[in-house]
Amino acid sequence: MSAASRAPLCSTTSIRSRRAALTTAAGGAVAALLLSACTSGGTAGGGGDTNFVMGKDGISTAEKGERAAVPDLSGETIDGKQLDVSAYKGKIVVLNVWGSWCSPCRAEAPGFQKVYQDLQADGVQFVGINTRDTKAANAVAFDKQFGITYPSLYDPTGKLMLRFAKGTLNPQAIPSTLVIDREGKIAARSLAALSEERLRKMIAPVLAEK
């Protein structure tokens, strides 16, 4: 595992500043999500009777027939365009929750772009969900700095993340990465930053499915 994947996701100061910024009713729920994200690693989410297991590598997976459908993820992108993730049904979608302020997100970004370039021709589409950035310009600058060419939905208050049902492979940290199968169902999840190697290993079993 890379040093980036072991690094704490947020500092105590970051927790205080982010919590103070949440002033809406929905923000209270998102604050709980953010606090769960500001740890040194991911944990299996949902609790109770779940249909997924976490491997030793920290990646949780669900077998075919046991997977939950991804919720409606649509809206404006960081560059002002409209995007609906359901339009990619039939492809494998790698969904990455990130913020320009997030150090582990910055560490994993170059590897994500490399894997996207390598697998795009195989029917793999990457989509980001940018969150906690109060200005879309910050997210645009991030993409420019790291050469990111796949789109990202702009979700500054975390509303899209709250659409995922509890007890499923829902994103619970920043960064979080989900692999969505060709039928639009969540096959795998990581709640920590991923190296290029671990990202490829996470995608490979879903890519091999027929």
C-alpha cells in the first residue's frame, strides 16, 4: 500500500473549518459524513445485514445479484456542463469523490488519469464528484494541474453523496472510489486513497465480467 493510501484524510484543523462551513439543514448530515471521512482509513459501512465483504486490501466488494443500484447522480459539472451518470450504463464507471483541498486526493489524481487513459478504450468511464469546494474554479484548477480529462459533477454541499442508501457500498470518506458495473450497480468500494496499482486491481474483476 502506498504512503498516500495510509495518510490521514483530514487534520483536526480541517475538521473544525469544514464543520463550521456547514450551515444548511442538509449540511448537518453531511458534517457527519465528513467526520467519518477524516480518519486514517476506511471501514466497512452500513452495518447490520449487508451484502458485501471487505478484503484485506480494504476494498469492499459485492457479488453479482447482491449489488445495489447506483442512485440518480446528475447535475452540473465543475465546468458548467450537464452530466447524468446513468448515460454511461453499459460501461464500467469508476466514481471518485474528491476535493481540491484534500491531500490524498491530490496524491492519487495522476494515477487515476493514467488508468482512465489506459482503460477508456475498454469501455471504462471515470467520473468525479467534487465536494467541499466552495468555488468550482478551485476544482477546475485542480483538473488543469493534474491533467484530468474526465468529467466531475460539482457537489459542494455533499447532496449527491447523501443519495446513496445506507447499508450499501456508499461513499463515506473523501476520497472514496466506487466501481459501478455495466448494469449500473455498485460492485466495489474503497474508502481510502488508491495507488495506480490498487485502482487497477479494483477495476479488473468487474472488467472481466461478461
